[in-house]
Amino acid sequence: MQNPITIALSKGRIFEETVPLLQKAGIEILDNPETSRKLILNTNNKNTRVIILRPTDVPTYVQYGAADFGIAGKDVLMQHGEMGLYQPLDLEIAQCKMMVAVKKGVDYQKVSSIGSRLRVATKYPDIAKKHFAKKGVHVDIIKLYGSMELAPLVGLSDAIVDIVSTGNTLQANNLVPVEFIMDISSRLIVNKASLRLKYQTIQPIIDAFSSL
Ligand code: ATP
Ligand code: PRP
């Protein structure tokens, strides 16, 4: 009999972009998380289920083995750390960039010059700290959980570190991107013990994903 498998996903863009990948591996999810309140979704295989989590919780469930594998953004993985996680594949989905942005008209070179102190609002404090440390810029990091674009508009911060894709959100809020930090995409993450113990079931799924 096939080992039971639990797959951790988040709702929204990761779920939508993962459905076709799972289909290639022969896995059809039978519920829609956008219309159902269920957090455990059945699939066409009675030994395979999908659990729906906040994006930042996906690595935690996989790390502790509550899920065998999952999909998470590089942003989330960099904040979480890599302990207990095997990352065999960049799936190249949910692609975007991590950027520094400021209010239109702000002289970024001046406010971020050596010797000044920049207030940076972000959901990604570790990424932001590392970036500014490399540049030798002193920063006060203000940790937020969303709507970062608001912070410079109401005087909470001088700059933000956030994800940019089309640039529409920055533009709508009178902000401009001023510095690229890194490209972001989502990766397959696998619990190391699960891979060992359930190799016969998990490896074919990884192979199906990698052949796309
Ligand atoms: P939460 O729901 O906890 O606030 P979130 O809004 O970042 O988290 P999603 O929007 O589903 O959650 O993002 C999931 C992943 O997709 C992120 O971790 C990031 O890697 C990527 N992502 C975020 N925003 C975009 C975007 N606008 N375009 C493409 N990829 C994105
Ligand atoms: C992300 C990010 C930006 C936006 C950028 O938000 O936090 O606000 O996408 O995308 P754009 O450059 O295409 O406008 P998301 O869509 O995930 O919304 P949320 O953070 O409010 O969930």
C-alpha cells in the first residue's frame, strides 16, 4: 500500500499555480479552498491530502513532519531558516522581486547615505537587515505584517522592503522602487525524514515536478 502523504499549500497564488503541477504528478485536488472552509482537502488518491495554511506557516508544518512536503516562497524560507528542510526544486512559480521603495520625490541616495539612519518598515526583517548591513547603512527595522506601502505615506518609515511584481501597488500608493534586493520564486520543500521513509511515494512526485 502507498504511504499516506500530506502536502502543505497556501491559498491564493501558490495554490493556483500548484494545481497544474500536482495534476502532472497525477494528483487532483477535490475541494476548492476559495469556496470551502475546509483546511484538509481530499484528492483523487485516498492516501494523499492537502492542508491549507498561511504562507509563513508552510515551512513549520514541513519542518516538524506534520506535512511531508509543501511549497513556499524564497522570502518565507529566508525568514524561516532551512532546518530540517530539503529544497530539491525551484518551481519558478509566484515570481516577483524583493525591493526597497520610498515615497516619490524622496532622495534615496541621501537618506540612505553612510552615517544616516534609515527607518525601514517590512514583513521581512532578516532580509532587510542583511541587505542594509552589506551596504553599511544603519537601519531601524519596523516589523509589519502587511500593507507595508502605507508606512512611508503616514510617516512610520522612510522606506519599505517588500515584494514587487507588476509595480501597480507601489504606483497606486505614490511610491517608487529604488533598489533591487533579490529575485523571489517558490520552492518545493520536503521533510528530510519523510523523504527517507516515504521515498517510493515522494520521489516520483519530485520527478514529475522537475520534468515540467
Ligand atoms: P499573507 O497571506 O500571510 O499576508 P502573502 O500575502 O505574502 O501572505 P501570498 O500573496 O499568497 O501571501 O504570497 C505567497 C508567496 O507568493 C509569497 O511568499 C511570495 O513568495 C509570492 N508573492 C507575493 N506577492 C506576490 C506578487 N504580487 N506576485 C507574485 N508573487 C508574489
Ligand atoms: C504583494 C506585496 C505587494 C504586492 C505587489 O501583496 O505585498 O503589496 O503583492 O504586487 P504588484 O507589484 O503586482 O502590485 P499581495 O498581493 O500578496 O497582497 P497582501 O500582501 O495584501 O496579501
